[in-house]
Amino acid sequence: MNATPEIVRAFAPTGRLRASINTGNPILAAPDAQAGARGVSVDLARGLAERLGVPLELVVFDTAGQSVDAVTQERADVGFFAIDPKRGEGIHFTPPYVLIEGCYAVRNDSPLQANDEVDRPGRRVVVGQGSAYDLFLSRELKQASIERAPSSPAVVSHFVEHGADVAAGVKQQLEADAQRLGGLRLLPGHFMVIRQAMGCPRGRGEAAARYLSDYVEAMKAGGFVAAALQRHGIEGAAVAPAA
């Protein structure tokens, strides 16, 4: 995967690889006082910078929406996102590198027992604004109403404080919040499987998009992604199959 000068310029027009990192999804990245962020996303960004032979600059956000905007507006060169057709208008996505479950949480005394009971008139579902769950449920829910918390980590707090019916988000985040707060349970199964991918601005061209896709496939096939998940203690996320 030798990078030609043209590829290097496409990914690092400033001389540095600016990687947009979203710390709002604990499976992918978490804040770090010294480095700014740590996690699977950061490891993949560092690996790409090394292959390109340029320094890495982390551009850290706490919401997916901000991270998407940074790449779409070319304030960052690469990012890490759930694949979604709306986001795809401005971003070239690679094949996914991990698969993550999106789940619902409710109070222990809620009458809801299954995912297909959520979309009913009068039900209030809380999501993180601009998250993959927000985009997906905004298309899929026809009767329930959606309320948007400022970020994915704030979903359960908003759900509790505002007396909503359902909290939607990353399974691991919901499980951690349920254990921390008590009185909550997850509905069985999942309402979506998120395909988490790398992406670059569409303006960087098809050659850059192919190079990034090849990089992700190599990192999966060589065991890098699996090792990164294990190194960071991540459970519940599966390495995506080869494209």
C-alpha cells in the first residue's frame, strides 16, 4: 500500500493528516487528557498517517454530528462514522470495520417488552442529536416522536430527566448507564446494526477513496482491528467481514 505523492496530497493537503475523532461513542474512542483521544479510531488514524508518511493531528469532538461536519466541510481529512445515505452526500465511505448494535432502553416498570412495540402514537424516544440512531429512527419511526439529547452519552440522562418512554443508542453505553443509575433495562435484541466505517471528503477524489477502502480491508484482514478492540477492552463490537 505504497502511497503515491498524489495520494499523500489528497489526504494531507496541509502536510498533516487531520483525523476527526468522535468521543461520543465509547466503543470507538474516549477522551484522553494527554493525547486528546484514545481508542480504535485513533489507532486506525495513526496507522494511516504512518503509511502516508505524515504527522497525525487529532480533531476531537464529542458528537457524531460535529465530526461529520468537520469532514464534509474539509476541516478534517478523514473521520470515523456510521454509514448513512445522508452523510454519504458529502463523504466517501469505506467498507465497515466494526459492527455495533443499536438498542432501546426503558424503565423496569415500562410495559414495553419488544422493539416492535416502540413505534406507537404518544411514545417519546430519545436519541443523540445527529447520531446514526437519530438519522435511522428519523426515517423509520412513523408514529412515535423523537426527542434529541445534545449527544449520545447524554441520552439516558435526558430520558430520565424528561420522563420519556425509550432511550436509543449504543448497546454498551445503555448497559453502562443502566448499571450506573439502576431501574432500567434493555429491550431484547437490537433495532439496527451500525456499520462503522472510515470516510474522507468526496472532493478528495475516487483514488483517495479507493486507497482508504483498501487500507481498512487490510487492517481487518491482518488482525489490526481485532487487536485494537482487545487492547482497549471493547466488548460487544464485532470486526466486520471482508467486503
